[in-house]
Amino acid sequence: MERVTIRDVAKKAGVSITTVSKALNDYTDVNPDTRKHIQEIARQMNYVPNAAGRCMGGRVDKVIGLLINDLRPMDPSGAVYGVLSGVCHACQDNNIEFILVTTDSVQQTQRPLKVLCLKKQLTGLVCTGFRLHDPYLQQLDEIDIPCAFIDIRTSSPDVLNITMDNERAAYEAVSFLIKNGRRNIALVNGSSEADVALLRGSGYRRALTEAGLVLRPDRMLMADFDSSLAYAKVKELLERDGAVDALFCASDVMALGACKAIEELGLTVGDQVAVVGFDDIPEARYLYGGLTTVRQDFYLTGYMAGKAIYEKIEGKADVHVDNMMYELVIRGSAKGKL
């Protein structure tokens, strides 16, 4: 099937190539109705410009974009900055331009992914912060530039999935608690829309099941990766269920909220209620005698994603990224032997 060109779009729309270019890049000197009409035709024709339409003096500029979904004013986990730094440095090391792009669930319904790639003139894309039902995940077959998603599985065979083995990491963390005598272990999970939360929850359940422990839905909390919400839910749990002797938290941010709830109830973190987190944020080593947690390297994740996309842009065959490494770091909040 021949590639649709800007000339094809202009012909079908009955306008000049210049007008099409301006409309697709949201120039204000194009009538809004005309601009909308042209953008709709481009969408229907699955038009994406060759090499992102970015040619200067006969040389194609290569640009990798980091697309962050739902960027928040504060990122206590450090994940966003780590990934951002990693992708940026991968681009620098390979002499390729890097830009940062943000979106959210509302914007995804208003501007298709292929239009975003066209407007930003991207030749490669790394995506992070996305949830399972975000619109862009359904539009991956509509773009023809190399693309990678961090920490979420996609159904597109052409998209790289850069992640760690979240299920196994959670399984090992909970198994550590069980090995060290904990039997009433609650789960403080993130969101049902987050792929990593589903996988970490699965690892928690597998560890309990293999140990012959009962799975209790009333001990499986959802706190949306939020410290305040984790604090409130853990406090309510411990007030009604005094048998709980350990918490596995799917993020350190939630673990810190959980630890605060434990202490406010007059209990001791690590002795009476063990706590294991996930991520190893900078604060983890200093609070509550040090937080036992699963360490992952956000910077390396971003770097490997950026490097892989660069290699795909350069035409390298069979680009593959192994699961990222992780490590269970033992500190005071959950003592014992591995």
C-alpha cells in the first residue's frame, strides 16, 4: 500500500499543500472550519509525514519525544525525573534531538496520537505514565514511527515494552515477609488502571497462595499511589483488624503513608507491623529505621528506552530490551533474612 503524502491530502481537501501544512500544525491564519476539515481528512487517510516531515537543507532531523501522561506538580517517587533524565542522556549520547511532550486523558480524546507526532515532528516516541484504558493505547497502529511504552503492556507487536518483572518482584517481596514469620499480610496497591499495580497485586496473591495463606479481599486496599490515601486506608484497616502483622505496599510513597498510620496507632513499624515498599525513593533509607523496598532504576529504564528507539530509527533489526533489573533492599521496616 502506497504511503499517503501531503499532496494527496491537499488534493482531497481541495486546498494547497501550504494550507494543509499550516492546518496540521494549528496555524491561526487558517480558518478554523477549514483547519478542522483538513485535519479530519488527514485522519481518515492515515496521513503521517515521512520522517515526521522534518527536512532542512536536504537533511532529515531525527527527534525522539518523551510523552508523559498526567504529569503532576509533585512526583515524590522520582520516577518522572529519572525517566526524563535517562531518555535525554540517551539522545545526547547518540546525537539525536530530544523534546518533552505532555498529555492527559482529556487531551488524548481531542488530539489523536498521529496528529501529535505530526505536529511535534517526531521520528521516535517514548511514552510513560499511561493507564490501561487511555485512548492513545488504542491508536498505536495508526502511527509509523518507532515507539516504546514504559511500565505498561501493549497489544501492538511493533511497540517496545520497557519494564521490570513487577509480578515476580512483588512475589519475592511478599515471600520475604512470609519467610520471616509474617502470616497476616495486607496489600496496599495503586490503581486498577495501572498495569504495574495489577502485576504487583498478582505477585502478592501468588506468594500467599503458594504459602497456603488465605487471600482476604478486605486486606487488599487500593490507594492510587497516594500517601494520604494510603495513610487513611491503612489506619482504618488496622483499627478493625488487629491481626495484620505486615503490609506490602506497591510504592514507597504509599508505604510512607502506611508507616505514619502505624505509628499514630501506637504500633511499631518493623516489629509489630512490618512494611515493604516499592521503588526505593531517596527518603526510603532515612525514615522509620529505613524502608525495606524493591529498588528499581528509573534513570536506566529511561536510558534503555531512548537507546532502543534510536536503534530502531537507525534501522537496526530485532531491537530488544530485557526486563530491567531490580533488588529487594532490606532495612529496618521489615527485618529478616532473604
